[in-house]
Amino acid sequence: MQRRTFLTGTLLGAAALASVPALSSGASAATVTVGSLTGLRSAIDAAKPGDRIVLADGTYTVPSNSPISVSGKAGTADAPITIVAQSRGGAVLQGAQSFVLSDSSNITISGFAFRQSTTLEIPASCTGIRLTRNDFRFADVSGLDWVVVRGDDTKIDRNRFHDKTTMGIFVIVDGPGSTAMAQNLHIFKNHYSDHSYAGDNGGEPIRLGVSGRALSSANAVVEYNLFERCDGDPETVSVKSSGNTIRYNTIRDSRGGIVLRHGNESTVEANYLLDGTDGVRLYGNDHTVVNNYFGRLSGRAMVIGSGTTRDHHSGETTEERRGNDACDRALIMHNTFVDSARPISGEERTYAPQDAVIADNLLVGSTGNLVAMGETSGFRWQGNILWGAASDGTIPSGGYRRVDPLLRQDSDGIFRLSAGSPAIDAATLGTMFPGDDIDGHPRGGTRDVGADEYSTQAPVRRPLTVSDVGPNAA
């Protein structure tokens, strides 16, 4: 396939139009290089599936009354229309707005440094939009949410979101209307850091839904993201919808944790929560929390929440929907808690959590109570191992044994099982889920207690570092 290349404008002021021969008949894609916003708009208007539009490096101020419009453009899944900076972070977009999308599909926007002062929206009329390898640092405006997603099949990957001191959320996922959720969002390999807003609410890195959308399934996957110094809210990943998966993320030195605040049937799997304040809080029904590692958290590592209501439903009032739905039928298994202040605890509201299974977890602590649950109903505790100077707390006597798990600390700071640990092959719950452990090692037929399955092999997955995420990640 032949390609054509255009250079429209320059950053040096000696503007000249240069071109190479046009596509032969039957060719289907072009690479167009432009050096001005005017050239960029023209190239977008003319783009066809598979075209690649390259904006030369430089700083561009987008006029408030003339954003970069992407309207009525349709790539395909195999041949998206790609709009890309010449080098990653080299094309800086400042001003009130940057890209404004509408009625478009399969558009990729890559490599830009976004410095705008209003929200970047992916509306419900757009599907298959991808934001990849960008640097987001919007104006530090109180109440400004940076990226809002309402369109299906959106991908947000390998970006950096950083440096905010005011109220506002890095990424919000909503949907069309007032109750639906955007479907099949995939957020992965992003780096979220340095949100220092000190208020009580409204500063999450990621929020999936809102109370009015709680009963709508989103089928979102949030994985392999690194969160550092995210102190803008007690909820680093705030889930307010149903049917989502939060896995393989690392939250480090942050105030917030993973909170299933509204909705049902979500999975929290194989996340590292390290050296921060809170861990995981659960409300709603039928969640699974498996293979997570809670290390040195100063607040509440795991909260099995009570409620002001029992089961959200379509006919409830707005105030009822905003309330906490007691956590029912949660499956909490194969998690490891090391040196956290409050490993497993509850709350005091009208409706107690009920019918949870807490099995094959490993709790090690030096102070306080390892378990501090209040009223519960129908809980099943089994196969857990407790150790350390911390008191057992309120865990029933038949739900655990107290024995030294023989943990060793590896070079990445994580405590794993050593040879001869009594946790090896000691799991009791009769289910084959999960198939592997937090490190990515297979569980096999006889499973170990805690997040780690003993192995002499190097971990496939470890706590994420800066080199694993962001614009330059693999």
C-alpha cells in the first residue's frame, strides 16, 4: 500500500506546502503532517479510515470559539483515524478547549500534552474513541473534571494525569441519559499522581458512574494503572455502577482506596495497596474481592460496609439511592494484610452486612484488632490465618487458626510465603476461582492461603512502577 505525506505550515514561520505524489487509485490510507491548527482541522475534515494525521511539535493555543472539531468522522476497528503528536508530549494544546468530538467512531488521539481549562468529553454519540500516550495537566480550576466519558468502547491507556490541587476528577465515566452507563470502557497502564486537594469529596482519580446509574452494568475494566500520592478523595477508584472489574493496579502512598460505593457484582482482584491510608470498602451485592495485597495502610484496609438501605432498586427516591447499600453476599478470599492498622472492619448503620464469605485470607499485624466487625448476619469465616501481636478481634473461633505463616520480604518490599509455610496447600474454600495468584503464578488444585501462591519462580506481576505505565510504557 502506498502512502502520501503532506506538510502544512511550519512552526518556524517559513510556511510552505510540500507534498509527495498522491495515493494511487485503490490506496486506502494516508499520512498527513501538519504544522498549524488550520492544517490540522483541514486534515481531520478530509480524513478517511486508516489515515494518520501528525501535528508537528510546538505549543498551540486553541481559540475558545474554534476548537479542534472531530465531527462525523468514522474510522474502523482495524483502520482507525489516528491524530498524533510528532513526538510524545511534543505538541502542547493550551487554551479553553482542545478536541471536541461528536458523531464519530474509531478515532485515536495520541501523544499530546493537554493544558486546557475545560473538560475533554467523549460524548455518547462517539464509539471506539482511544486516548493513548498523552500527558494531561489541565488548568488547576476548582470543580473542573478533566476527561468525561459517555461513549461506548472507549480506551484510555498509557496516559499521565498529574498535578491538581483543587476539587475535580481526572476521569469520570457516565453514559447517555440519567441512568445508563457507557459500555466496555478499558482504562489501563495510566499513571495518576499528585492530586493534593484536601476536601472530603470530589477529587477522585477515577469515578465509574454516579448514584443514579448504580444499577446499570458498565462492564468496565480498570487494570495495570499506577496511582501515587492521590490525596484528593478517600476514593482513588470510586465505583458507582455495576459489573466492573478493578484488577492488577497499584495504589501507593495515597489517601484513597478502591471503593465499591454503589452497584452490584463487581470484582476487585490482585491489586497492591501500599503505604497509604485506606484500602477497599464494599457496599452493594455480590462482589468478589480476591488476591489483593494490603501493606502498611494507616486507616481501614478492608471495610465490609453497613447501610442506610438494603438493596438499591429502581423505585427508590434520590435520597435513598445516595445512601449506603449494606454489603450482601460478598466473597472475600485469598487476600493478604501485612502491618495495616485495621485489616478487616465494619461500620454501624441501620442495615448490617449479611451472608458474606471470608475465606483463606492471611492477616498479620502488630497492633489493634485484626478483625473488628460489628453486627453481621449469616457470615461464613473459614480457613483464615492470623499472626502477630495484634489481637484476633471479633473473628469467630472456628474461622481461623493462629500460626506463623513464615513470610519473607522480597526486593520489591512485598512479603511472600517461604518454603515450609503452613499457608501452603491450606486453602479450604471449594472453588477453583481464582486460577492464579497476585504474582500471576497458577494456583493449581490445592491452593495456598493469602494472595501469594508459593513459588520459586520470579513473579509475572509485581507492584507497578513509573516505568510500567504512562506515555512510554510498552
